[in-house]
Amino acid sequence: MEEIIITDKFKKLKNELDKISISLIICDKNTYKYCFPLLFSSSKKIPVYVINGGEKSKSIKVLTDIYKIFILNNISRNSIIINLGGGVVTDIGGFAASTFKRGLNYINIPTTLIGMTDAAIGGKTGINFNNLKNYIGTFCMPQKTIIYTDFLETLPEKQLKSGFAEMIKHGIIYDKNYFLELANLKTNLQNDLSENKFYKHIKSSVNIKSEIVKVDFKEENFRKILNFGHTVGHAIESYLIKRNIPHGYCVAAGMICESYISLKKGLLEENTYYLIEKTILKFFNPLKFEVEQINDIAKLTLKDKKNENLEINCVLLSDFEKPVLSEQISIDNIIESLKYYTSLCR
């Protein structure tokens, strides 16, 4: 398993970096502007490759550009790549490292909440293909993941919320008490961040994801519970890709829809469903799309990479801490849930 270091002490972060013989750094424009100067002296002259932020950068074209940079900088199988950024950077940087010359060592330094609590943990790498999320990828553990929580102070509220959705998911599927702690936070997450409440919550989410991955690294069974909210969520995200809606907002919508499907299939009790819905709506206003678009969104779930034998596989719920794996659902189930979801906007 990967080594994960969580700290809010800048000195500890620098000490960790001083131990590493870094060959190349991949970051996006924001992390290059706000985070890179804090960590690396210009005198060291470490090669840096900067990509645009956003899901559009998780493409074959950007991947090819990274390979070219690797070649230009004589990257070898003994090299160490640093991925400094959010989920987009750690996804594509990890994928490039895991496939170039059959595998390089890489280290993730996530700078967003979604990176710290989800994307950078667990060794999933990947890129999007034809607007389909993470359709090409590998399972390849980073050598180390270093989480410096003070980076969150550079984030706008929208990006904090995106990561917060994954934390809510961790509580729903694995730890009800953790979910209730999150449900009681203020709607303005920046306030909780400034009061240093997020440090323990980040540790909780990291521990939950690490425990799940430890049991089932290659997602053959148990790790699939982490996909709760993502079947419908990825379809919404893919359909609305031009609107650049953060991943977590789509996952939040997906969790409501998949909880609603669980309710309608008789798996989930009403009071549990409405507690989940109420909590998610406390932090996330419903995404707006037209009723006429629902069928097209639902059809995208037919392309979901988790499907088997042309059947839509979805993680549903029977209760907190009791996800139901690989439940087969129909397009009609999804359409019904999306129609209900759009009614929440009124």
C-alpha cells in the first residue's frame, strides 16, 4: 500500500520533499501559480510541465504531450514524477507515469479537497475518452501521497464543495457517525476550514478510503462501494461537460438519484432517504437541466465502465453503511430518478 502523510505543518512537508530526488513535476496553471512557488526554489531547476485545469485536460492529446515531455527530459524507469494538483493532475499524471516505459515511480501532492480525500488516494489513474469519464486507466499505487491541508486556503468555495461531496459519500457508505458530523457543519465550508475543523475530517475520509482499497485494490468486489453516486453522477457530468460543473456537484446529484432508486426498489427506508436528500441539498443546490434532456443523460449510463453483460450496474443502499453492490437497474429507473431530481429545483 501507498504511504500517506497528512500534515498542516509546512516544515514537515518541506522535510518530506527534501528526501525525494525529483525528476519532473506535473501541475496545472493554478497550482503552478499558488502552490509550486511555496515548495520549490527556482535555483533547483526541476523540469515542470503545466497543463490547463479542468476535465478537458484528461485527454489523449494532453497525455501524448506529457509523454513527449518525459522523452525530452530523459525520464527513465528510475525517475520520480511529482503530481502537484487536484484530481485531474493526479489522474493523468499517475496514468502517464504508470504507462511510460512500463511504469515510473510517482508521488501525489494533492492540492484540492477532492484530491486529498478521494482522487489522489488508492492508485486509480486515468483519462477521459469521447466525453466518457475515466474510460482509459490503470491501477497503479503512487510511491507516496503527501497531503498538506493548508493548500485548501487557496481554494474557492465551489472547489471545496466538490471534494465535500466525496466525503459525504464516505459517511453514507461506511460510517454513519462521520456522515452526521459532516451534516452538522455550516453551509459555508470556508468558515469550518478557517476554524481548522477540516483536518480531522480529511483524516477520516483518507482512512475510510484507504481501508476500502486495502481490502480490494483492483475493485473486484468491495471497492465498488466507492462508486455510489457515480453511475448517474458520471452521466450528468459527461452530458453537461461544456458547463464545467465540478465533479463533486455531479456526484451529489448522483447520490440523490441512486438513493431515490434504492427507495423506489424497496431497499431503503423513507426516513433514511430523506435524511440523505436533506443533507445533500443543504450544501448543494440541484443542478439545472431540462426535462427534455433526461433521456439523453440516462442513455449515457449504458456506456458506464462498471456495466457488465450490457446491464447497468449501480451501487444502491439498504441503509447507512450498507451499500448494495452491482445492483442491476434499468434506464426507466434512472429516468424516474432524474425526473424526481429535476422537481427539486422548483
